[in-house]
Amino acid sequence: MSAEPPKERAPSIRDVARLAGVSHQTVSRVLNDHPSIRESTKARILQVMEELQYRPNQAARALSKGRSRTIGVLTASSAQYGPARSVVAIEDAARRRGYFVDTANLNVADPAAIEDALEHLLDQAVEGLVIIAPQERVFDVLERLDAAVPCVSLQSTGKHDLRALAVNQILGARMATRHLIDLGHREIVHLAGPQDWNEAEARMRGFLLEIDDADLMTHPPILGDWTADFGYFAGRELLRSRDFSAVFAANDEMALGLLHALHDARLNVPGDVSVVGFNDVPVARHSWPPLTTVHQDFEAIGQRAFEALLSAIGTSDEIVASPIAPCLVVRGSTGPVPVSRLPLLKRY
């Protein structure tokens, strides 16, 4: 076994763990000055760090002063409008309170990449973590690593013991679906997000619950990928049968692609088909027609997440997070069910 890391790279937390004969989680706990570490173990790890000249700046400051004033943000969806806005809000709130933010973005959310990203953040001696991760496997890895720092999640799955500040996705989907039902629509299609995303699953559940409560026929949801390109493709495919009068898309991008497909087919929105999106991205109000959608206050979510994390760290008063409710924004893309479809709908 080599006594030092390869010359072509700097020593890593795994090198320290290997030479000290401990796990990398134990090294992370030492970097975060966790009280559960025995003094003999801590001394051995610090000695190996000294021998390897392993000195991350934030970790060194944390060891010497006891505080890094740094929080970590793990995001697996920074390309999406909502998570990107929440990250900006977290950074703004942190800056006002004298904190730094270290962000790790997952381009590929496989377990190895998730673990590496978490290790990077813990390697900086972050005092806490905000998790903006849409997939269940991110939470599984986090639970397995036992990060030993407070965590706040912006997605609530109900399966993990984490503070969560998520907007009620099921309620938002029910509001969108109920809006279409109240307009007289009985044949409603759901253009869903990717199956392995928590938010997509919650929005699909909300849609199905509302359809079931109204005792309507259920069309199988179409699984998409959040993109406008897929919305356009799905629209072209749906128009082959025309057995629907309204579509609830799980995000605005897919809804906008769908509007494009309907326009190309020379259909009127909402005269022929009504469309609802989700998230209320800035361009939604400028589409033609302007898109009816479910609004989420991503800035408020990010700010509250940071305050909740400070509370968990113990540097702020305890905060009881009130629910962040979604809001239906009705614009021009939804209207009453077309008169031409009323005789058909009387069957239901």
C-alpha cells in the first residue's frame, strides 16, 4: 500500500481516511469538529492530515476557529428555473448574514456522483446542507453517509427524517386539475415529468386524485423529460387521436412546447384545447396565449431554507416553518370546454 497519494494530484479526504484506517465519513466528522469522535482517533487523523499536507482552506479555518461560516448546497437540477432561483435566494440570504455558500451541482445523479458531491461539501467543513435534489436516490445516499451536519431539504418525500420546506406539489396539481374540471373539461390529459423525480410523482398523484374525486375517466399520464421539445413532440402525438379537450403539463416548459404543437396544427387555445402548466416561469406570461400555471415562490423557499438551516445549526432562533402554498395563476390558455365536445362529454 502506498504511503502517499499519486504525485499528479493533491491529497484527498479518501487518502486521509485510508492512511488513518478510518472511513471518509469519520474524517468529515473531524473536519466538522463532531463531538462523537474519540480524541485518539481525531489525533491520528490530524497527524495524517499534517503528513499529507492536507489543508482545505475552509476546513483549516473551521479547525482553528470552530466555525467555517459556510453552508453547502447540493443541487441535482440547477438547469431548471425553480432550483436555480432558490439557489440565488439562498446565496443572497447567506451573504446578508455573513455566510459563504459552496454549491455542488450533480450533472449525473448516480450514487457515486452523489457521494462525491457530498464529500466535496463536507470537505469544506460546511456547517449545514441544503438539499435541492429531485430524486429519491439522493436522499438514500445522504442517509447512508450520515453527514453529521444539519440538513434542510427543498423536496419533501415523507420518507426521510429531514427538515423540509417544499411547496405542496400535490395541492398545486389538484388546483390545476380542478380549474380545468370547473371549466367543464372531462377529458383531461396529464403530461408528466420524469418518473424518478419526486416533484413529478407528486404532481401526477395530485392530478390522479382530483380526477378520481370528480369520477372522471383517467387517461394514462404521458411521461416527459421537462423540456419544451418533449412538450412539442407529445402534442404532435396527442393530436393523432384528439380524445381530449385539456392538458395539465407538469411544468411550463413542456406546456410551452405543447402550445407550439397546437399552433402548428392550427388549433385555437383555449377555444379548441386548454393548457395549464406548473412553476410560473417568467416567459409563461409572454407566451401566446399567456399560460395559465401554478405559481411557486422560489425566492421565499430559498430564503426560508437558509433561515431554517441556521436554526438547525443553532445560530438563529427556532423557526417554525409555515406551509408555502402554491397559487393558481389564471391566464389566457384555459377556457370553457369547446361546445363541439359537449354532446360527447354527456356520456360521463
